[in-house]
Amino acid sequence: MLTHYTHSVSTIKKLAGHTLWYGVPTILSRFLNYLLSLLLVGIFKPEAFGVITNIYAFIPFLNIVFTYGLETAFFRFGEMRDRQQVYNTLTVSLLFSTVLFTLPLLLFSPQLASFIEIPNHPEYIRWAAWIVFVDTLSLLPQSLLRQQERPRRFAFVRVANIVANIAFTILFYLVAPKFQGHALFSWYDPAMGVGYVLIANLLGSILTLLMLFPEWWKARLIFDKTLWKEIMRYSLPLIVVGFGGMINEMLSRFIFLKVSPLPDAAKAHDLGVFGANYKLAVLITIFIQVFKMAAEPFFFAQSAQRDAPGTYARVMKFFVMACCIMFLGVSLFLDIWKWLITYKNPEYGEGIYVVPILAMASVFLGIYYNLSIWYKLTNKNWIGARITLTGAVITIVLNLWWIPLYGYIGSAWATFICYAYMMIASYWMGQRHYPVPYEVRKLLGYIAGAAGLYLIHRLAGGVLPQIWMRIGLGFVLAFVFLTGLLYAERKELAKMPFLRKRMP
């Protein structure tokens, strides 16, 4: 038993190390990306920011189609088969399909622009198509870095991407307008508007692909048809999972414009406000994305170990603890977040009250991602697809019902309920097919405790007139939660070699 525990500690420590390496650049890049969002919020009114929100709600759906579950399949089959053979076959498949999928987007860009409510800008669709084209070609090289446990190079590529994106955005929106009469800036067109956001993104993506050339060079154009068919049987259900996930996360933006009873200008305004506040759940979203990068190859690598379920349970516990801390970091300090997005346009503060709802929904989504390993390990991806599709139906129905009645607050609650369902359904089905000894009562206690402290802050904050009082109360409640967490996990933490010396 002690041997298994020691192995579990060492593997979790390894996962934590990889999460740190994936996390630092991702947190940095997302922080820089958030600063970019603040820059754009300062430049554009909510109506224009609504256009950006709409386009970037469209791109993730394209990503699902273009990648068709190959990233997860690469990790799965890379552990079961010859890694180079898998890499070669998937590279050929991705090259062919990426060209095939891009052509109709370019040909039917006017029709697609009308569908997402930007009929006067089909060029936005074409630029979005090229972004997805380039990002898809970068997928497998980045996956190879993750599977080879080379997070430092992965980190460098990720940070370079966002730094380039920000640099080009600053060039287009802050530098070029001041020197547009100069010969060097003769290309600049002020009428381009938000289009330069997409162009900056595209240029950053191209830079990323160029940096990944050494990984591309390792691929050989050798295609194993039998292996490809086996991989497709595994990955095709993941397309459904991906689509369902994107519907749950992004479709509310499309539905909002089509079912809101408000005038067009008011709809665009509210969508911009909703989109800006949605980004305030960024801390939890960042952590979930970081964790997925490190955890997916880790979980597959650990699946052959005798105590794999026990390791997964302990990983879940630490994951939920971290998510609850981040939830409180978002919800207890809304005054600070509100100030960040309203420093130039106070209108964005109108939707601040949806942030805690979306933040807790993000916690549920993260737990669902953690739980979903069971169907990937047992090759029951279609069950995962059914759970996600049911969640998508819940999202669509509730958005159609609640947006006309309650606006974007209805959309936020729809997201909350959808992710809560997916979390519960995945746990229930997973325990039937791949039992994992999760400490359910303790996990629910942590989530309820975090939610309860937020409600206390919300009620007490209503009678505190000064912002510094509300922020001070937030620090007190956060300290209470952390103290309770350390007390509840004192025996667990004391067993860890790297924490034992630091425990009182």
C-alpha cells in the first residue's frame, strides 16, 4: 500500500510539474490575451465588440470539424502503437482534410457571413478560415511536444504566438493610425475596423506554424489505411463530443442575436456586454485548459498502472480544490474585475452579475473534463457523445426559452444547468463502466463552501458602501476558505515529502 501511495504521490507531483510548465505560459498568454481584450474594449463600443464575440464564437466550431478528434486519438494510439507510424498517418490525414474543409469556407463566405449576422463582411469569414487552416496544421506538432513531455518548447511556442498577436494588434490599432500618411503605412485602411483583430490573429498563427517546422519535418508522408480506419472509429465520436461542447459554450452568442426581442442595436450592445463579462471567468477557464494539456497524455500514460483509479481520484481532489480557490478569486473581487472592463466604457459593467454564475459553471465543466477520462480509456466515446449532445439540447432549449425573457442572465443560467447535468451524468455513467474512488462528499463540501462564502459576500457587500470594505471582506472570506482547506487536508498534505517539512 505504501508503495502505491508513494507512486501516486510521485506521479501527481510529475503532473503538477507538467501543469506548471504548461500553465505558466498559458496563464501568461491568456493574461496577455486578456490585456488585449481590455485594449479592444477600450477601442470599440459594445456593438463592435459584439461582432468580435460573434466571430470568435464561430471559429471553435470550425476547429472541431478540422481536427475531428485527432489530438486525443494521437495520445491514445501513441501509447498503443508505433508513435512515428501514428504521427505519419495522422499528418497525411490532416493535410488532406484541412485543404478539403477550407475550400467551401472560402467559396461560401458571403452565405456564412449572413448566417452569423455580419452580411457586410464576408472577408471576416475568409480570414477566420485561414486562421483555422493554419492552427489545424499546428495541432499535431504541438501534440507531439506534449506527448514527448517537452513542455518548455511548447511553452515558448505558445507565448510567442500571443506576443506576436498583441504586437500586431498594437501595430494596427495604435501605431498605424498615427502614421497612416507615411509611406511605410500606406497599406493601412481605417475602414477595416475589427478586421485587423483577425489579421493579427492570422499572422500570429503563421508565426507559430513556422516555429513548429522542426516537428513537421519529423513527419513522413506515409499513410497506413488500416491504422487510420481504427483511429477514425475511435475519434469520430469525439467530434460529436467536441460539437456538443462548443454548442454548450458558444451557441448562446448565435442564439442571442436571433431570439432576443430587442432592437438590433440593443441586441448587439447586450451581446458585447455579455461577451466581455464572459471573459471574466478567465481564471478558471485558463486552469482547465492548462490542466487538460498536461492531464490528457498523463492519464493515458497512467492507465496501465495498477493504482490508476486511485491516482485519478487524488488528482480530482486537488483539481477541485484549485477550482474552488479560483472561483472565489473571481467572485469575491468583482469590484476589481468590474473596474478593469469599465475604465473607458462603463456600459460593460452592466453584466457583472453573471460572472459568478459562469465561474461556477466553469468549475462544473472542469470536473466533467476530469471525469471524461473513463470513456476515453474504455473506448466508449459514444456514451460521452450522448452526454454532451444531451447537454447541447439543454443549452439550446433553455437559451431559446430564457433569452427572450431574461436576456443574457438567462443564457448564463442555461450554461450553469447544462454543465451541472454533464458533470453528474458523466460521474454516474463512469462509476458503472470504470469505477474511480472519488471522495464525493468532500468534493461537494468544498464546492458548497466556496459557493456559500460567495453568497455571504454578496449579501454583506450590499450593505457595505465603500469598495475597499467589500474587497477587504473578500480577503477575509478567502482566508477562511484556505484555512479550512488546509485543515481538512492536513493529513494528506503532511504525507507529501515536498510539503512535510513545511507543515507546522
